[in-house]
Amino acid sequence: MNNYTDDSSRYLISTVAKRSGVKADLIRAWERRYEAVTPSRTEGGHRVYSDLDIARLKLLNQATSEGHSIGQIAQLPLEELHKLIEPEQASQNPSPARITQTQPNDNQTLANNYIEKCYAAMLMFDAKAIESHFENAVVELGAQVFMENLLVPLLSRMGEDWKAGVLRPAHEHMTTAVIRSMVYILRSNYSPAENAPRLVISTPIGQQHELGALLAALIAEFKGWHITYLGPDLPAEEIAFAVKSSNADAVAISITVSSEDHIVAKELRRLKKLLGQDIIMIVGGNAAEDYQVILSEIGALKVESCDHFKLLLDQLGQQLRQEK
């Protein structure tokens, strides 16, 4: 095993990326989220890294390539990272037992690995790479595990980083386009029963982020519902028209950004008035909690999490089938 010692050598991130094999944007992401390395700064504010940092990044890169989650190994000492990596001879002539040991031992590990790849590709604005990772993940994980173990955590991470100002709108828009295409592909593989309950999904005026709504559409179809997906940023009148025209039993609204202009609150009240008491109204999203008073006032069901949404769909679906 090599012994690494720090020295006075310092390198800019472009050099570190070349020597470690880890792209600059991914280095920054690992540093910011997991403190995998802790560079110093020049008087001008530029990050500078040591030989020890480069060695660490090389090991982390190799370990994640073999299926380990960066979140679980980022803080490990170099000696522990070495233990995770198989010797070169064993990798060239693996025995059956060794192959089993080095493969990802569960779906979550594999999904975590794909999340890191997708996030890095997003930072590089590499839509084709994201699409490729998604396609491979669906094949390896299956559609439902892909959604629950990869897509949901990835969207949650994107939402947190977008709020923190780490991601730019361009990152979110590009990734949304890729996810939208993937969701449409996955949805096309499911044909609900003719008598299945019907759900319209959209976001109200001013809510242009549709990832939560897209995910809700996919979850609901996995649960056997007929889905009419309208996309984002629609007035209450249009959503209500779609509900009545499609003979829907319920409508799901995603709210991701809280607003102080009261537009969302007015639209929620307006929508409930147009729908009447017979249509079930479901509201979720990162900012749904900010409208709790309004939701209680209009009798809307607030979604607490993806698991909660699935439970609601099961309960409502059973209730609606009994009524029919």
C-alpha cells in the first residue's frame, strides 16, 4: 500500500481533474456535499489542492466506479479506501466468489451510483449522458425501483441545491426535459384497467417547475390510475375544464415554490370552487406546507411524501372502486 503524505505542492482544480480522473464539477460537488476533500484558497480566492487530495480523489473515483456510494465513503481514511478497491491481479482474474463480493449488493447501492453519475452529467450540461444513465438504470433496476431509489432522491437533491443557489435554472430546465422524456417512455408501458380511477395532474399559475408533477403522474400510473397530465403553470379554469372533460375523480396539484403575491392561494380556492365537493383535491410539493391553512379551508389532501402519496392513491382508489 502506498503511503501518502501532504506537502507544499498546490494545484488548481483543472490540474487536479486531469490527474485524478474526476471532472472539476464533480470534485466541487463532492467537496460541497460530502467534504470529500478540503482545499485551501489562494489570496485571489481560487481553490488549491494537494497531492494528498489528488490521491484521495483517485481512490474515491475508483471506489464509486465499482458501485460504492460517495455519501458512504467520502469521509473514510485513505487506508480504508484502499481496502474497498480490489487488487489489480484479482480484478484481472476474478474468481466467482470475488465477482459476487465486488458487485453492488443491493438496488440502493446501484441507484446511488447512478445518482452521482447523473448529477455530474447535469453539472456538465451533458443531457445525452443523463439519458444514457437513465436508460441503463431502468434496465438494471426495473422501472419502479428506478423511480423510487434513483429518480425520487435525485429530484429531492436537485430541489435542495436549487433552493440553495447551487444549481442554476438552466441545469433544472435541461434535466427536466430529459426526465420528461423518460417519464413518458415509462408511462407508455402501463395500461390501467378501463374502470380505474382517473386523476388530472398539473401546477397552478406561476408554478413552472414540473418535476414533482411528472413524478406524481408516474407514481399514479404505477398504482393503476388513468392519468391526464397537463404540464405546469395553468389557471384554475383550465385545470377544472380538463377534470370535467376527462371525467376525472381527483386532481393533483404540485406546488414547489412559495409565493407572497397570494396568486397560488387564490388559484387553489378558485379551483376548489369550480370543481365542487365531488372531486377530490390533492396538493403536494416542496412548498405545499406553506399553504396548509388554505388546504384545510378547502378540504384538500396534503401529500407529505412519495410514500404518503402512494398510500393516499391506494386508499382513494379502493374507495372510488367501491362507490362505482
